[in-house]
Amino acid sequence: MKTLKTIKKDGFPSGCALSGILNRRGELFSGTHILDSIAQMHDRSNGLGGGFAAYGIYPEYRDFYALHMLYENKESRDITENFLKKNFYIEIEERIPTRSTRAIYNPPILWRYFVKPMAHRVEEERGTEEDFMVKSVMEVNENIDGAYVISSGQNMGVFKGVGFPEDIGEFYRLDDYQAYLWIAHGRFPTNTPGWWGGAHPFGLLNWTIVHNGEVSSYGTNRRYLEMFNYRCTLQTDTEVIAYAIDLLLRKFGLPIELMCKVLAPPLWKNIDLLPPEDAEVLKTLRILYGDLLMNGPFSIILGFENGMVALNDRIKLRPLVAAEKGEFLYIASEESAISAICSQPDRIWYPKGGEPVIGYVEGNGRC
């Protein structure tokens, strides 16, 4: 069997495709909608990566962390399970359901666990339960050869691999799932190999990221994150975005709007034109968190338990379009991906560079 790090095939240059659908009322809807949307942008991908994140899919286990795992072999699975048994209460563990699909071959071992950290282990680490989860994810990904945590949130999961996104969705049987938020990605690996762990989305706790573009500030971003014990092990620049968001929102407690200004701040010359109080806030953010500024062309969609955020780089070097229809918010790389599932939106617009689109679920997004 091929290892997870093996490139499937030589790909032709293309682009990346992003799509996201949020129901603001937290009402569940079928994965067929996100599959129809991302399939519309087939030519932006090249078969080297596709994936999805879905929120609200495990209501019966909503209080457990759902670990989705990729394993290269049985040995890596056995070592990981020994680690989990020493640190977590495991409510249930099982193979992730898939179906035979001609376009997807030689997949790794795909497993999921619904777990809670052991209270005494959290106390020993002198942090929060979420801190313990992050530390455990980093330990598995960095130290257990052939084992990769691809999602670790509650009442959500990431499904990804090597292939076109519509084929990945069929393989994982996403039409069988119901969620209130779906995000999807078709990947063209820019500088990194096309492999199962390197496909998008990237997840940590309840955060998931899909990304079109290239993070040219990766080295600076990575070194800053390593000071806070984040470890980038999945061979792609996008990984730093997920970890930066966790650090800024969860650890540092920034509002989402200010987090966006850290990742894609206005140019200095534009900051100087703002009212003094606004300029002071942005200057402070640049001084404190300047090493998390994301240089390079990018558009991203962030999924989290209470909503969805879309953001371009500040010069808007990658496409992004948004639309609304009733309680639904749509985000995509192309308008065609929205019109394929919503022919007459109430509103459609193209966000400016560095201008976030933010949609929240009414009440508690974990439903």
C-alpha cells in the first residue's frame, strides 16, 4: 500500500476551489448541496486533493471530541490507540464509513474516535481541556509515525483525501450526512505534495480552514507559532492559518473582526488615513502580532461551531464571492458555484481585499 506521503500522480497546473454554505438558524441540510457546489468548479482542481468539513453531524456525541484519523498501517493505529487509552475516555471507536469509488484508490486506514480527556491528565498539564486536546493532536502528528489527526472538534468532522472533491465526497458518503455548515475544497498543491494528510480542510478543535493561494510568509508565521507549541507537520503552508486562528481567537481572545485584521491588515498608508482611535488599534495589532500577518495571495474560508468567515488577502489576488438567500450564507471562489445551488439569491457581492464576510449561527452553533 502506498504511504500517505506518496503523490497520486503528476498534476497539471490549475487553481484551488473553495465553497461554503451556512444555515444561520442552525438547521441541518444534506451534503449533496456542497457536493453540487464544489463539483461546479471541477476545473480549478487537478485531482491531488479534495475535502470537506461538516458541523452538526454527530448530535448524539455532541459532548465528545470526534477524532478523525488517517493511518498508514496497523502499527501506527495500535501505537495511537495506546496513547489515546492512556489519556482519554473513549466512548466509541469505529471505521469511518466509505463506499467503493473507482476514482479513489489505495486509501489509508480511516478511523474515528469519540473521546473525552481524562480529568487527572488535564489537571497534570495545568491547562484547559482544549489545551490538552491541542497538545495531544500535536503529539500524535509529530511523534507517531504514520498517524495523523485530521479533525478534533465536537459535533463536527473533516473528510479529505487525494482526488477531486466530488469523488472524495462520494467516497466518504457525504450524502448520508446532515449539517448546518459545510465547507469544501478542491486542491492544486502549490509547493507541497498531494497526499491525504495535506488535503484541505485543516482542522484543530472546532476550527477548519480551506485556502486558495500561497502563504509566502510561512517561515515567519511558523516560527512565531512554534513559540506557543504549535507544530507544523502536515507539509503545507495552509497549516499555519489554522493554528494562527486558534492562537488568536481561543488563546488570545481576539474578536473575529480583529483576528481578520491581523491576518490581512490594511496597508500602513491606509491606516494613517483612518480616525486616530481606529488607527491606534490597527497599529497595536501590527506591533503585537505582526509575525502572523499572512503575506502572499490567498482567499480562505474558516468554519467554526458558531459560523463561517471568508477573507481575502488585502490586495485581493484570489477570487471570492458571497451571496445570501433567506437564512443561508454562501461563499465560493466562483459565482457559478453559488448559482448551481441557489439560482436567485437575495444578494450577491464580491468582498474587497481584507474585508471579511462573517456569518453566525443564531444561538449555540453546536445545536
